Amino acid sequence: MPTTFSNWMSWVGGVDLVACTAPGLPQPNVIVHVARLVQTPRGAAAAGMVLFQPDPAAAPLVMGFVSSDPDHVGAYFGPSIFADTPFAAAPVLAAQIEIEAGAGAVGATVRTGGHVLRTRLSGLGAATLVHRAPAAMTPFWQQGLECAATSAQLWFDGREIPLVLPPVGITGGPAAVHAPCGLYAR
């Protein structure tokens, strides 16, 4: 593990969902990966990333890094955390992000670009400590706590979208998790 890092971000209150809208898709076409508070060297705000591409052959309806502070926190993700990945050039979108946490379930509501994405993850397991090495789509060290969910739901503009959870999410762990706190560093 490197002993020095030039880029990092930490968070509290993370709600992470990676899914497919149909069985057999070659890659997930849904990502709602957000947190109540994300801290970077450029500031702190609610932030994350979203992708909703119900037709894998068409352009996404919503895609990009989202933040209540798009100019500082949102703009930090692509070049600083996701450099050298397809996400590096993703657009940055202003968003309102709300996180709900309750007994055995968490959810996120993201309002951006005239759309509303809402998630609910339930059947949360116990918190486990994660420590993951960099990988192709996640070129950063990851540490934190995760509570895997056994069930996930997504609503797009008020309509529930059927989901299929892949065995592994974009961060190398479960596809649906509550991430109470964590850190990415590279």
C-alpha cells in the first residue's frame, strides 16, 4: 500500500445501489451511489454519482457526478478520484440529495436535471469493515463500514423500476449497501 496519497474523499451516510433493469445485461445500467456528507480537499457537501440508462442501447436519461456543491465537491470526483476510468469525464450535475436511515433500511432521494431518483435498501446486515485495493474501475484504496442489503428498490420520477442485483457492485463489494462511513484515497 502506498504511504502517501494526493487525492482523497471521505463520507458519512452512504447509500449505494448498482443494478440492472433486466436480466442478462452485460453491465449495470443503474447506479445511485450517494452520501449525506462527502468531504474532499475542495469542500464538503452531499454528493455522489448516478446513472439511469433504462435502454442500454440509448443515451442515459441521467448520468454524472451529483452534488449540492457541484463546482467544488462534484467537480473533484472525475479528475481526482476516478481519473483513468470511463467516469473521469462524466458531467457534474447540481443535485439535492436526501438520505433516510431507519431500523433495517436506508434510502436516498436525488433530485437532478428535472428528475427524481429514489432508492430503498432493506434487509441490512451487520456492519463489516472493508479494505479494498485499487481495481480497474475503482483506482483508489477503499476503507470503511458496509451493511449489505438483501433487497433494493428504485423509483424514477415516481415509477418503480424492476431491478436485478449483480453479485458485485462497482466498488468491488455488494451491489446494494448502506455505507455509514468510509474513505477513498489514491
